Amino acid sequence: MLRKLIFSGLILVFTVGISAAQVFTVDEKDLEKQADLVAKLMVSCRAIIAENQELINDPEKGDKGFTGEIYVRKVKEHFKNATGIDVFESDVSSSDPVKKTLGTLLCCAREVIDESQKVINMKGKGFKKIIPAVVGRRTGYKFNKVMGNGYYLKQTSMKYRNPANHPDILEAKYLKEFEETSHQKGKGKGKVIIISDGSKVYRYMLPVYVEPACLKCHGEPKGERDISGHIKEGYKEGEVRGAISVMIPYSSTNLVQSK
Ligand code: HEC
């Protein structure tokens, strides 16, 4: 009898344990998806600036035709190719939290380029500090302000150039993990954490790697100055340069609604 009781007790503990874990993972998976898409939209924003770098830096040309509207159109195409997902600026007012977050980011991205038109169209000036990292940082600031409490988006690195991109403890931990050979290249990582006021947030990081185009500023010779006046870090192609870091509030209103 006692044996039977212990046995059913064990089964009960086991089943409850599993279902609790399953409920938890479903929520976390949704948040991971949302955070991953936000990070990937930021990657698309960075990529379109990189693709148009020569045009932006052209000292001969005045009006570049690189307006916020054109930029956002290209970002949307890039994002669609990468994820298969359509995103629109009008999603800013969507009731679906994922769409709303992505739509907001798209609107912020457009604003940054619209606000930079005077600089971009300056004739006689080559390097204008309109580069992926700076545009990304400014877009992140806007996004954080518009989305408010619990949300944040930033670019970070162990060898950060801008103190604003300094990694916190969790970011530094994940960046080190991304550098390990055992980490699957390109894979992001996230987890739910409880912050000091007791509320929960989902933190996520997507690694960013050194590509050939990055080397003229971040590559060799280490210690030399690049075109932006910063010291080159001596990175090699394929190394982890940093990550896109995303935080979203963990709440039921934030979960993907269309499962
Ligand atoms: C024209 C020079 C230049 C090129 C090319 C360049 N970067 Fe940067 N990068 C910078 C500067 C300048 C900063 C600091 C930006 C700021 O003020 O936030 C920076 C910052 C960053 C950061 C944020 C962390 C930090 O150091 O503050 C990341 C991540 C980054 N770059 C990745 C890349 C990647 C990946 C590439 C290639 C795809 C690349 N960069 C190409 C100049 C460059």
C-alpha cells in the first residue's frame, strides 16, 4: 500500500513538474521569438546602411535620394528575405504585441534617417558618421523611449568603442559564451530574469560577426586609427564583434496572440 502511494506520488510530482515546465517554455518561446525578430530587424537596419555606405560617403554628390522612406522600404525587403515576415510602419498601432514592437522599430529607424537628411546630402563632405553602429544606436535610443519601461534595444561588445554600448553583467556573460567554439554560430540566447522591483523581463542577445566590410575599421593593423578616428581593435573575419541586446517585459499582454 505504502509502496503504491509513494509510486503514485512520484508520478504526480513528475507530471505536475512536466506540465509546469511546458507552460513556462511556451511563454518563453514566444518571448524569444519576439526578441529575436526585434534583433533581426535591427540587423536589417544596419545592413541597409552598410549597403549604401559608399553613396552616403560620396563627397561629390549632394542630394543622395536616401530618404527615410527609401531606407525603410529597403529594410523591409531585407527583413522579409531574412525572416519571411512582412512588417509595416502602420503596425505601430497594432494590438498584436509582436507587430507593434516591429512597427515601432521601423518608425524609429525612418525618423533617424529623416533627421539626418541635411548631413547625408552635404556636398564636399566624405565621412559623415552615418554608419551602421551609429544609426543603430540612435534607433535604439528612440525605440527605448517610445516603447517605455521594460523594453530596450542596444548594440554591445566586449571591446566597445562607445561607453553607451558597454555590456552589463548578463551581456558580458553571453558575449563570452558566443565566443566559445561550442556555441552554434549565429544562434541567439535569452532567458527570463526577475528585476529588482520583482517584475520579470525577457533578455535576449543575437551575436554579430566580423565581415570583410568591417575590417577597415575594426580589423588590422591593431592600434591604428580608422576613418572615424577610433582605434582599430585588430579583429579577424568571422570573430564575434558583439551582439544586439533586447529586453522585453514578461507579461501576458506581450505574448504572441496568433499561435
Ligand atoms: C567606418 C568605420 C566602421 C565600419 C566599417 C564598421 N564599424 Fe562598427 N563601429 C564603428 C564606430 C565608430 C563605432 C562606435 C559607434 C557609436 O558611437 O556608438 C562602432 C561600433 C560598433 C558596435 C557597437 C559596440 C561598440 O564598439 O561601441 C558594433 C557591434 C559594431 N560596430 C559592429 C560592426 C560590424 C559587425 C561591422 C561590419 C559589418 C562594423 N561594425 C563596421 C565604426 C565602424
